[in-house]
Amino acid sequence: MAAPLELSCWGGGWGLPSVHSESLVVMAYAKFSGAPLKVNIIDTTWRGSRGDIPILTTEDNIVSQPAKILNFLRKQKYNADYELSAKQGADTLAYIALLEEKLLPAVLHTFWVESDNYFTVTKPWFASQIPFPLSLILPGRMSKGALNRILLTRGEPPLYHLQEVEAQIYRDAKECLNLLSHRLGTSQFFFGDTPSTLDAYVFGFLAPLYKVRFPKVQLQEHLKQLSNLCRFCDDILNSYFRLSIGGMSPAGQETVDANLQKLTQLVNKESNLIEKMDDNLRQSPQLPPRKLPTLKLTPAEEESNSVQRLSL
């Protein structure tokens, strides 16, 4: 009997099984390859301290990062690429590298760096999934990690300022989307009628960008103009995730959005309260420690204590 495979990942919303790109990549690949994953959604009982999700757990292994998880599944004979030719395998690696270099920085920026999107959508949603007080800490840590990842890969000369970096990553992302749209054409998947690793990566990167409702939608608007990529995401959702998506009629989604708005206000109030408490503590006067008074005994009391000790 095969060892159980358990995947810990971020949960879903907006008609998605997960709103997290890397979690979606692994979930989609598992569906394509037939890997029997037991999916554990991160919730308020989670006790992790970092955002290194998804994590695959077996009896003997703990594996993180999508590429490593997919390689592990292939070694367990769950291979979505077994019908690909050598050239198609090489094309897969090239397109994944293109996605990570050109598209991923803009996706990270849209979710984690763009201020309006982060404070009204990303931060409240992730904060709602994890326990207090980690909910006040981890989203900010993940935001800083995303910004550092963007600057590490794109913040080199001649792009010295964040505004210049932002303009460039969105130009690159739109160009990447255009290339993907051209490569997909009218096909159902990128290599014909059967989904593969490349389809899992493209779906994982595009679906949250396509479905999540952001106030700032620069890249989302461009994606929605590419109808074949939108159809690609919809087909995978309908074919592979229809029974596992938690919810949603349009009325139900409106309720979720209203609850998210209330949660946004609550999280922001809590964050502001903690910041004010920190400021008050810093500004409060620091009093020196008080010395306890030393009690001195009279000669008669000292003599009495000595007699009592001798009698014991």
C-alpha cells in the first residue's frame, strides 16, 4: 500500500481551490497526474511561523517548493509528462523559466506590494486563515519577502528605483502573457489534448490573477483581453476542480466579499492599535528601579532572635 501523501496549502476563494499560485501549481499537477493527495487547508489551528507553503508530507519525507514537490511525485510514478517528446520536455523547462522570470514578479507585486490590493484583499484574506497573533505578523513578513524577491531579480542597474522596477515588471508580464496566448492558440492545453507540467504552472500563475477581485487591476485587465488564456483557466477549473471548490453562487460570492470587507476593517484596526501601543511604550518615561528599604533591628530584637535560633 502506497504511503499517504498529504499537501498543506492555502485555501480557496473567488471560485478557486486555492488563491495561492504555488499551491495551485501542485494541486493542478496532482489532478493531472492522478496523485492521490490528501489536501489539508491552512486554518486557524495552524502552528507554522513562516509562509513556506505548500508542503508535501509523507511517512518519511517533508518536501516544500513546487518544483521539488513535482519531482518527488514523478519519482512516485505520478508523471503528467510521460507522453511528451524530448523537445516538448525542453520547451516545458524554457516556458517555466520564462514564467518565473517575466510573470511571477508582476503576480507577486499585484498581490503583495501594490498597496491598495494588499491592504484591501491580500492581507485580510491571509490573516483570516491563520491564528492570532500570527495573523498580524505573517502577512507583513510575506509581503516583505515578495518585495525582496522582486528587487533581488529585477532591482539592478539601470532600474534603481522601485517605480522603475514596477514599470518594467508589468511590461515584461504583459509580453509574457502575449507569448503564452500565442503559444496556446486554439488548443485545449499547451501540448495538445492532455495537460502536463507546463499547464499546471501556467494555471497556477494565471488563475488567481484572473479570478481574485482587486481594486488595482492593471495586469488583470490585460489578461482578460486574452480570451484563450481565460478559457484555459475556466476549462481546468470546471474539469478538475468543480467538486472541490468551496462554494459559490454569485450571491454567495457577494457575501464573501462583504465579509472580507469587514475583516479588512478589523485587521487594519488591530494593526493600528498595536502600532499605537508600541508608540506609547516607546514614549513613556523610563523610571529607575525602586530599591527595597532595608529593615534594621534594635539590639534587643537581635538578641531575642539569637535566643530563638539557639532554642530550635
